[in-house]
Amino acid sequence: MTATLGVLGSLLLVVLFGSVVPVVPTGAAVSGAAALAAHQHPVTVVLVVLAGAVGAYVGDLATFVLLGWGGERAVRRVPGLRSGQRVERMPARVREGHVSTLLVSRLIPGGRVPVLLAAAVAGLAWRRFAVANAPASLLWSVLYAAIGVLGRAVFPEPWESVVAAVVLVVLISQVVGWLNRRRQVPEDPLPTR
């Protein structure tokens, strides 16, 4: 039991750190932990979901506060938000569809930080953000844990299901990122003569 709590605590810290510093593959960590938990004791998967959700939630709160302090300077440094129109539209979307906007941003690779930045710059109240982000963090954790559990159902060995879950998460992230880059319209089209 102590080992399980240690692993859950480590998962929570990894996801929290990855939510603040978005280079850590947090989804893969949750999927891998869920795959291992499903092999050992299926009820532990619920604890993995909770640890992942709490780590993501606290990390998002910290990121929101940090981006609020950075303000407009941070907007100028984020490539996807350099266009003034995008910055002006995003806060309205965040205010109108609190949960759905945060939910979508949490599930799309690379979408969370721009939405958090827009919400912070727009002055979205911390309390409103905290309430709206809770279901988004929970659904994110459930989704990535489900990927791990599905890996467990397919592969008989724990290490195989962990590797499969991590590879699947990385592959999905890369494909979604590639599709987003292909859909982006140039910000400054050349004038026609």
C-alpha cells in the first residue's frame, strides 16, 4: 500500500510539473500509470485518475496565475497568439463557454497554454477559472487513464501495455499537432495585385 501511495504521489507531482512546464508528457504518465494499475488492482485505476486530475488541476491553477502575472508580454511571445484578433476572440470564448473551452483546450495538444493565457490576460476571475477547470482536468485524466486501461486489455504483460499507452498518446499528440499546423491560415497573406 505504501508503494502504491508513493507511485500515486509521484504521478501527481509529474502531472503538476508537466502542467506548469509543458514539455513533460503528462498524458503518457497517466496512461502508463493506469495500465500498470489495471494489471495489479483495477480499483487503483480510480486513484490514478484522481491523482492525474489533481495534478493537472493544481498545475493549471499555477499556470493561470503565472500567465496572469506575465500579461501582455507573454501574449507577444506565444506564436499562436501574436495576432491581435486571436487574443481578442479567445477571452470571449473562455467567458461564454467556461467549461467547454477549457475542456477542449485540455484535450487538444498545445491548446491549453494559449487558452489559459487568453483567460488570464482577459481578466477571467481566478475563482471562475478554478470552478470551470475542475471538470476539464477530471475528464482529461479519465481519457488518458482509459487509453492505459485499453492497453492493458490488449497486452498481457504490464510493460507492453505501458509502452503501448505511451506510444499511442505520443502518436495521437503528433497527429493532432500536425493537423493543426496544416489547418492554420497564414496571418499576413500577400496582397494580390
